[in-house]
Amino acid sequence: MSILNKCDKKDFPFDWVNLDSLPDSNGKRLEIYLLEEEGHLEGLILMFYTLFGDLKHGIKIYDKLWWDFCWDTWNIHEDSYDYSLEGKSSESKAYLTMLEKSGIEMGYSGSITCTDWDYFLPIILACILTHQAPYSPRFYNVENNFFFYFHHTGSIGFYYQSENEIIRKLLDTANEEYELIRRN
């Protein structure tokens, strides 16, 4: 069974989002931080399930270039890429293996769905938290018009255009369980 599946509609769906400069997006922005200083991997996984567990089947994930996610695929001196497992960190090896097993071809740009969050989250978060990846893919929910990403500091950046019942519930839960910082 594949962990990731490509979507028919590949593009990021929100025209109010500036993917090149997220703070310039035309939406509300906040950051949700773990309360504990340690255990970010487990804490972020729990945060995902606490905030988005009921919505996980409606969440898609977007990245501009899935295979270029980890730093050690890029040879900075030659400006070339190598996706073999040889010489890669354990985090990058797990990530590249997951892409290969899921049939995500090299060069793929666009949206995917996840069929096994328990498998996917530890791999993607390990890459982010160890700085093997410089950024997080964008996780989005079209129905409720929001997206989020993980940050190496043990936080989630959360953007939405307008409040609805689901957004209010997410914000209430974030405020009760975590440290919520509004940015605009």
C-alpha cells in the first residue's frame, strides 16, 4: 500500500496565499507552539492529531519539488541533484525511500494525499527538526480554507482566510492545549 498518492488537481488551491512569501499572504496568520522545550517530534505529531485528527482525511499536502526536499540531495558546488541513498542522512534515506515506495516520480511538483499519517509524520518531521530539510511542505484543507506547515522550533504556522466553525474549534483547542501567538 502506498503512503502517498498524487492528486488529480496538483496546484496549491488558494489564490490568497503568496507561496514565495507567506507573511505577504492575504489571510490571518498565527503560530502554535508546543509548551515543552523537548520532545518536538512526538509533540508535533500529537499536536497534529489534536488539532487536525478529525480533518486528516481532507488534508492534502503541497510541495514545489518533492524530491528536492532534503538538503543532502543537492550538490551545492555542482548545482546538481543526487537522489540515491548513498551518502545521505538516515532522515533523508527514509524520506526518499517513502517517495520511491509511493511511486512519486522524480521531478514531481504538486499535491498529494497521505494514506498513513502514522508512517508519514515521523519521517517528514524528522527531516524538518534535524534541519535535513530547510522548510515544510504546505498542508491544506480546501473545505475550510486553511493551510499550515511545521517549523523546526516545535511549532505549526497556521493560516486561514476567514473564521468558520471548524477554524474556531481549532483556535480554541490550540489556545487551550498550546501557546497561540497571533501575527496579524
